[in-house]
Amino acid sequence: MNIGFIEDTYLRGGTQIWVVEAVKNFISQGENIIVIAPKNSYVAVECEKVGAEIFEYDWKNISLNKEKYKQVWTKGLSKMDVAVCTIHPPRNYFHCSVFAGECLRDDDNLSTALILKTGTIVPEYKREFYIPNNKINVEIICITNFTRKYLIENYNIPRDKIHLIYQGTEIDRFTSTKKSREESFKIYPLSANVSPVLASVGSLEKRKGQIILLKAIKKLISNNELPNMHLMIVGEGPDEKMLKVKTIEMGLKNYVTFFPFTNKPNYIFDRIDILILPSLYKEGLPNVLLESMSMGVPVISSHIAGVPEIISDGKTGYMVESGNVDDLARNILKLWSDKENYQKMKTNSKSLIEKKFNKKKQFKEFLNFFRKNKHLQS
């Protein structure tokens, strides 16, 4: 089967990492993979390494000269039975799913099924991002039930066009061992007396809410409630410099350590006691929550999007009001103060991921869905 992926971003966030992992998985099962992505982007580079056929374009110039790149996209699409396109923000009147739809509509020789994948709700997105036009076969995969319901209720998209498939995580990779814990302390050395160790893992940008977390840490330190706590901020992004400056200005230099992006986050989860996701908006079902919980690390997250589908408040973690510093600080203290419930959360978290979010099983669901849509095209 010829499975295609379209990624209109240079980022290497959770979605892009999932695409690369999916490509590796499907190739290992004998599928042929084709990728349309910006030249030298993370997805293009990593997918080419594992044997995918790559069609590259100029990310900056495609919005200025769409006709020039339509030939490249059409050639890539012509090799795909299904084309999986992530819904990304529009830029300069260009949107990847709309452009893919135009390419398919304008070439009568293409019978490719366009499969749009989304987990994030952005209210200003247009309906045409999800249903580019009525002349092509379009299906939508949502990775949270929250997203699926939102598209049905707010965009009036037919129910039979929208499908729920959770992404899952790699259970084998995200399982703690004595050896991996020992290694994590070497990779992420901190002072011996710090406790609890918290982490925020992800792109350093406004929507991820790291500044809210810093304010919560400041509150707990100022009140002498968790005087030995330490926060690891792991990632890269446009807010990195600002966050480092704010850390110093807030007097948190001794309580916060910044670490770069890593493709081995399992060592982070082995090093910490609690994972914090203080996002303000634009989330689906964050991979870091699944990965952390698979490692048996309790989580505290903003109550947004698909998060309630994996966090059972008080059982696998806590959910807090997005942007609420006091609520976040209060729940950090509550989680760490109740050691008995903390241990139960560790067990509950891992058990939930093993039962419902095993990536190997989920990849099979995606592949079966792709095969079904290929059959509809024949």
C-alpha cells in the first residue's frame, strides 16, 4: 500500500515525532511511504533516513507562488493511495489541506483519499481546512473525542466523515527500569537534596504556559511550602530567552534548570516526580502526558481539549484551570503532600496507558483505516 504524509512545518513537536514513528512502523510492515514536507524540515530529513520517498518544497515561497509547487505536490500525491495531512495554522493565505484538496480536485487522474488528522481545536480555523472541497474523498481522523464532538457540533461536519483513533505511546520504550533510572541521574544532574523534581516538557512558546508554571513555583517557594522543589524546563522555541530572563528576575535561578530538546524523553520521566503541562490553549492529547504516565509519573495538566480523556482527577493526576497560578500551585502541593495517593497514581497511570493507549495497537488501527479507504478508491 502507498501511504502518504503531508507535513507543512519545520517543527519537531509531538505531532511530527509521531509522523516519523508512524513512517518507521509502516515501512517495517512492508508499506510504501511517500512524504510531502518542507525542504530540510525535521519530518523530511528523518523520514528519508528510514526509506520514505520525499517530495520537498520551499516553505517560505509556496504561499507566494502556489502554482510553482502544485506540480511537486501533485506528483507526490499521484503516488499515494491515501494522503494523511496534519491540520496546521494558515499562513499568508496558504493552508496545506486546502492546497492538497486543490491539487486533487484539479487532476482527474488522481484518486487519492485525503485523510486529515487533527487533535487541536483552534476556533478561528475555517471549515474548509477540514473539508477542502466536495469533489474529492475526504475523511477526518481526530485523536481526541473532544475534537471529534467539536467538529460535528460547531462545523456541522457529517458524523460519518469523522473518526476517533487515539495515537497511543510506546509502552516498551516508556517503562522505567533500575538501569534507566540510574542513567537519568547522570544525564540530568541536580543537587542531591531537591524534592520534588517537576518538569515541563515541550516547545517553549506562549501557548504552552511555562510562565504560569514559573509563577506557581515562585508562589510555593515564597510561602516556604516546598522549599526544596526543582523544576526542569525541557525544550526549545521562541520563548526560551524570555523564560530564562524571567527565571532570574523572579529569583528562581536556583530552583529552575533549562535543558535542550531531546529525542530520549524517557530519561526525563525517570528523573522527575511530577510532570506539569500548564498549556493555555491549542492542545489535543499531548504525547508528553501519555509518555509520562506510561513511566508511572503522575501529571498535573490544564483542563483543556482531550486531557480529561486520560486524566481522571485524583486517580491518575490532577487537572487545573488553564492560566490559574493559584490553582496550579495548590495542586502541586496537594499531589506531593499525599504520598499514599501519589503512589496509587503512579500505578493507576501506567495501568491506564497499557490498557488503552498502547501505540503498537493504535498503529494497527491507523493502518486498517488507511487500507479501508484505499479499498473505497478502487
